[in-house]
Amino acid sequence: MDIIKILKQDYQRFPDNQTYSIYAANVYFQDPLNSFRGVERYKQMIKFIKTWFLNCRMDVHDIQPLGDTIKTEWTLSWNTPLPWKPRISISGWSELGLNSDGLIVSHIDYWHCSRLDVLKQHIISNHK
């Protein structure tokens, strides 16, 4: 299993048809808004994104294996289903921890902006 190749493919079609078999059953997920454990809960989060985020796009800038960790740099953007449909953009990075079987046991996302910056994008329209 070439996990880097799978991740690149998953990011290209995010949030559709993700490969959940690369995650351990009790994977730990954390981002600036939530944290939880379990691949089933991770699937629910992706389903939420798929349902509520419009024109969702994940641009991957870099993927680097670093021992038992994979670091990805990315920008996630979407339109929020508010009447003015603001375009939201968050750039950040993920650190994916691997177990001895090569499965992802932790997926921790970090943002290059604050939660307040993301909220402001919803209020201040960036289109004319």
C-alpha cells in the first residue's frame, strides 16, 4: 500500500470517495474546532463537509514522509451555504502519525490562521 499515492488521490477528490481503510479503527483526529477518536466519527465529519460545504476544494502543496509521520501542506476552500455564499479559505498543514502496520493512527490539522479569521471570512464578503 503506497499511502502517499492514496493520500494524493484522496486530496484530489476531497471530500468524495475517501479511502478510509488507510486509517486505524481508533484513529485520533484533531483540528482547531474539534477532536475525537474513531474512523466512524471521521466518516461522519467528511459526510458533514460533503453535505454543507459548497464547491469544496482541497489543494495540496506538499506531502512529505518523515519517519512514522506524514506531513501535508494544503489549502481547503469552499462556499458556505449562507445567502451571500462567501468563499472561505483555510491554509494549514496536517501531521499524520502511522502505526507499525502503516495505518494512520493520528491526524492532526493546524491552521495558518485563527478561528476568528475564518469567522471574519463569513461576514466580510470577498466578492463584488
